[in-house]
Amino acid sequence: MSEALIEEIEEMHVLLRQQDGVRGDLPRALAASRRRLPRDIYQKGLLVAQALPLLKHPKLRMLQDEEMLRAAVQDVSRHLSEINVSERRKGLVLDVLGATVFALLVVVCAMFFVLRWRGFL
């Protein structure tokens, strides 16, 4: 039973690497994508990451609540599978372009204001 749970956790880790482009083991990957994940999803992933070494130990495995861990893995996997990577990249590019255009607009308006104030226009 817990072998299947470990496989599900590994699939979640692979999905996290694919969707967020992070490297390392599960705790490092979660730490790297912390700001991009909602708080509850991050906390569930952290719970799973903390339980993974205990699941690999035969005697400590019995101390873990497998149903709770399975539900956490399913929630994190569901969230990660809903992420559209191309939309995220497109949104990032549009955010950068929007900020750049706004900054240029402010500089041009300030330049016209100063030129008008000094009497050159």
C-alpha cells in the first residue's frame, strides 16, 4: 500500500519539476517554487516531503497517516496539472512589457512637464 503512495509522491515530484522547472529533491523543489504555489498547496507538499523519508523506513511507515498523505498528494498533483506553462510565460512577458511601457510613459510625461515648466514648449 505505501509503495503505491511512494510512487504517487514521485509522480508528484516529476510533475513539479515539469510544470515549475525546479531541480533537486522534493523539499528543495518545493522551496524553489514556494512563491508560485498557493499557501495550502505548499503546506500540503511540505507535509508530504517531510513524510517521505519516514515512508521509506519499514517500521516508521506504520506511524504515518497514509490516507491524509494520499489526499495531500492528490491535491498538489491536481493543482500542478492545472497549471498552463505557456499561459504563465505569456503572462510574465505581458507583465514585463506593461511595466516597461508604463515607465516610459511616466518618463515622457515628466519630460514634457519639465520642458513646459522651463518654457521650451
